[in-house]
Amino acid sequence: MHRFYANDDLNPGSVVTLAEEDARHACTVLRMKPGQQAEIIRSGERWSAEFLTLSPREASLKLLSPLPSSEPSLSVTLYQGLPKSDKMDLIVQKAVELGVTRIVPVLMERCVSRPDPKDSVRKLERWRKIAREACKQSGRCIIPDVSDILSVKNIILDPQLPGVNIVPWENADSCGPLAFSNSHPDLSSVGILIGPEGGIDQAEIDFLCNSGFIPVTLGKRILRTETAGLAAISAIMCLYGEMD
């Protein structure tokens, strides 16, 4: 069933409308017609709905019945060291599919990519659009926020910083995701910080550890930055029962 985000609040039996871009896509690309059903997502809820009117400029649907939530109970924030090239596109897309609640790009000492303010605005717009499309594809009920770029030292000032945070690091000891989950069995939220291609500078890891971040290992192999975050998210989601 095709999925769309509604412009209006969801109430049983109510009528909702789509953004013009979605109406155009439904009408001209998907060739949908009034009377056909779709899945509507809004404010963390999913509903089955039926098209009442549809044109390239506007669409209205009647809500039929609620659908089960696809959101994990564990809230995961990914703090991602800015990678070079377009790797962040892939990271945002796959992290959203895996269930993260929020993505925060982080400018770190060894980041090759150092966008200027104008370029940062453009990149953030692109990443937020990718997050929205990944939500639609994967059936998410909420669109994860892609926050403004932070420095490492500003992470601890982040008002949404989770109470428990981990940092996968190649020089971490034997504490891996399993040991971490065993020591934090009732976790409701967690932050995961991933370094860029050059890894995490020693001064940064010292600062993070002194700020309460827990260094963990992801195994004996060194993972690329675009692999490490996705591996960590997958492991945490699995260990906390979000892939059952």
C-alpha cells in the first residue's frame, strides 16, 4: 500500500489532505484514483485511508481505521562525524530505516568535510528530504529530525542528549554491544557517536569519556564510518528486542 504524510490531524472518520508534491506524485506517477486506498501517516500514527478527491494539485482522503505503530520503544540518537563526499546521504537513509529517532551531524577534528554555512544549509535540507523519503519507504510513523551540525564540545550542551551514550572506538576494551545491553537492561534512550573517516582524535575521546560517554567495541575489524553507525544501531536495536 502506498504511504503518504497528511497535512491535518488524524481523527477517526475525518478527512485529511496531502501536500501538493504528494498529490502530484499520487496522481501523475502512481496513477491512483478516487476510491483507492493508501496508508496515511501523521503525528506518530498510521491509518488506512481512501482517496475522496485527487488531482495533480490537491488530494483528500477519508481515514478508515488505525494501523499498528512501526516505531521502536527505544529512542536512538545518532551523532555522526561528518563524512566526505555523499556518504551522509546513505547514513541518513539507512539509519532512518533502522529506526533512529534523531540524527545529529558532528564536526570533528579529523573530518575532511568542512562545509561553509551556505553549504551546510543546503546539505541539511537534502538530508531532511532523504529522511522523509526513507520514512515513507520503511513505514515509519515519525520523521526523525536531522539536527543542525554540532561540534564535539557542543554535544554535551545538546538539550536532547540522551542520558546514556556510547562511542564505538577501535581502541575500546572488551565492552561490546552485548555487554553494554546487559549492564543497561532497562534503557529507554541512547546516543551513539560515530567518528569520521580518520577516526576519533585522542583529545576528543578523552573529552567524551570525561563527559560520560561509554567507549564500546564493534569487534576485531575496523569498520568504515558509513558502516560503523549502521552496525551499532542494528546491534542495539536487536539486543533491545526491536527486531523481534
